[in-house]
Amino acid sequence: MTLPPKLVESYKNGSFGIYIGAGMSRAAGLPDWKTFLGELIDFAKDNNFVDTGKQAELHSLISIPSNYLLVAEELKDILASDLPKYIKQKFDDKKLKPTDTLCNIVQLNHKFIITTNYDTLIEKAYAKVYSDIPNPLTYKNASAINYNILNNQEFILKAHGDAKSSPNEIILTEKDYRNIIFKEKGYQSVLHVLFSTCNILFLGASLQDPELKLLLGYIHNIFHGGSPDHFALINKDQITQTEKDRWRKDYNINVLTYDPVDNHKQIDDFIAEIKAIS
């Protein structure tokens, strides 16, 4: 696969950032959105938060991806204080191990890694590769993020919160975005700096993941299409030409497709090509 010249240039000049999506966590054994919501629905039924009829209705709704955020909103209301406990148990599982692919990604020369994942797999990958665990930052840490940017220090930004340190502050729904993100003016400035000064490579991203749609929607509102070129490596079977065109026009993200044969080996080949840039 030929690397885009602008991606190569940004990697060489140190203006390269990485977005890690839910696909990287799924590869390590965590559920996709539909499965996660299904587990929450069954948890609600098992603990008598909903009856059998409500359970069946919610399961029916998540058969359509566009309903994911609606169901997430409903489950957040239903489960209340039990939701953070469940999220911590699920995504801060000590038995979860980072994949070799994720370990290779953290070895790339990057200014930052941004993720909408709640889990601690990126931190574990750093620990495995470097024997050190960086302190992840969230939307609550705008001043610390700014400090790292100004001092050219590598950092992890968990854009939707951290299941380990603050499961009660996880961003799960569109309402969370309105009530939290848009009130964090410092964080808005941080996102603006990251997406306006760096070329970002999206890995493990999917059009079906609502958390990515929330982030991209916010970025679109900031730039109205005026950000630098970004790139996304996407499974060729999960995106159409029209969707590619919309990503480019709406978010300035140029989609590169790969063949998922041999357990997504082409992702590792792509990462190796970037790592070999001199």
C-alpha cells in the first residue's frame, strides 16, 4: 500500500497524531457497540430494572445502528448509578491484554494518541513496550493537555473519558456531549489545536461506531471542512465510495482501504511502512 505523501511529510516533520477507534479494542476481546448495548439490556433485565417486554423492545431497536445512541440514552436513565460500575467492570478488566498491532502503533513517532475508547488497552500497550504507563488525560484536563502541547510532550487523550479513573464521567450519549463537552471551553480549544495543527491517522475506526460520529460531528462544527488533511485506514468491506467522499468533504479525512484477509494483516503492514519512514 502506497503511503500518501502528506502523511509521510507529517510523520517526518513531527506533526503526526493518531486516533485509535473501537476496532482496536474489539480485536482484544471487547464488545462492539451492538454487543455492548445488548449486554447492558440483559444486565438491566437480570437486575429487575426492566421487564421482559422492555428487554425485547430494546434488543429490537439495536438491530438498527442509527438507534444505538437512542438506546444508550435510555439505558443510562434506567441503570443510573449502576452504569458506571458496569462500565468499570467491563472496560477496566485486568485480564484484557493489548494486541501486537496496538503495541506496534504506540511505537510510531507521534505527538499524541486520541481515542474515544473507555478501556486501558493503550496504556497497557505502552507498559508492555516501554515498561512505563503514561497518565491518560480526558476532557477534564484541558490545562494539562495544553501544557503537553506547548512542551512537545507525547500524551494520550481519552476524549470520552476513562473507565479506570472516572467511570462516572464517561461520555456515552449525544446528551452527554451537549451537557459536558460544549461546556468545557478549554477542551474545545484543545480539540481545535489538535485537529488544526496535526495530520491525524484514524485506525480501528468504523462508520458504525456512534462515539466516532459524535467526535467527527463536533470537529465538523469547529472547522466546517477547513482542517488539515487527515487519513483513515478502513476495512474495504465496511465503506462505500459515497461514504469515502463524505468523509473527505465533511471532515477532510482521506480514506485508505485495506483487505481484511489473514486477520487484518494489512494493518500491520501499513504500520510497518509508516515506522520505516526516515
